Amino acid sequence: MTQTLARMGKGDGTAGAARRPMTGWTVLIWLTGFFGVIFAVNGIFLWVALGSFPGTVVDSSYKAGQAFNNEVAAAREQASRGWQVGVHLERSIEGRAQIAINAEKADGSPVSGVTFEAKLMHPVAKGQDQTVDLIEGESGHYAALTPEPLAAGNWHLIIEAHGAEGRVFRSENKLFLKD
């Protein structure tokens, strides 16, 4: 009981320790500190968001939405063909990429007589995008070398095959190229 009374002070409204008065400078320091923390955290969030932005997928979502039903029909037609298309990409020491495609029909016979095109698209820097027409070597085997070196990092690889009736195959893949 005596310890409790001792902590309460003298009975004149003061606690055991002397309190500093709340001045304008104290309020200014607290407000500046509070908003400084908020701005610092928002700055970190902004820096992380801009640094990790993967880029746009399409330039106009409205136009892409208008073509959606056509893309669904083309995907169903492509699936009905049952093609098996394998892709191998290998970077040389100077950074150029060798792209090789092996395409087979559902019955195992090679896909021949179409033109394959590979688009390597950088997710952020459109100036680094490259399009390569693959040349058919053996039946069902297509290959090409990129004209320019590819930087290390994330890339989108879009492969399209075109025949007499238009586009007959499309594949979109994400790649990560190491140094």
C-alpha cells in the first residue's frame, strides 16, 4: 500500500516523474516524423512497383476485347489439329539466340510447308523486340538466329505458324535468359 501511494505523487496532480509541456515544437516534430514515415514507405512502394512492372500485354484492351471471339475460335481450331511443337532457345556468348523448332502433327508426321515466325518481346523495353523468320531445314525442323543480341532477363516468346489459310498455330511463352 505504501508503494502505491509513493508512485501517485504528492497529491497535487504530479506523477512521480516531471512531465514536459506540450509545445508547438513538440507537435511539429511529431507531425513531421509521422508524415515523414508515411512518405518514406510510399516512396519505397513506388520504387518497388516501378522496378517490377512487367509492361503492357496489349496496347489497346478495347481492340483486344473485340477480337476475343476470333482468338477463341482460332485456339479451338489449333487444338483440334493436335500439333506438338517443341522450342529450344540457346544464347551464344555474344548474346545472340539460336531458336530451333520441331513441329509434328498428331499422327507423328512432321509439319511442313508452313512458315514459322518467332517474336522475342521484351516486357518493358519495346525497342529491344526482335522478330525472326525461321527457315525449314529438315522436314518439320525450323531454325533461325536472332539478328541482335538479347539482354539477360525476362522475355516473351511468341511463335506463329502461317499456312495458305492464314495463321494455323500460335504459342506464347515467358522466358528468363541468364547472363
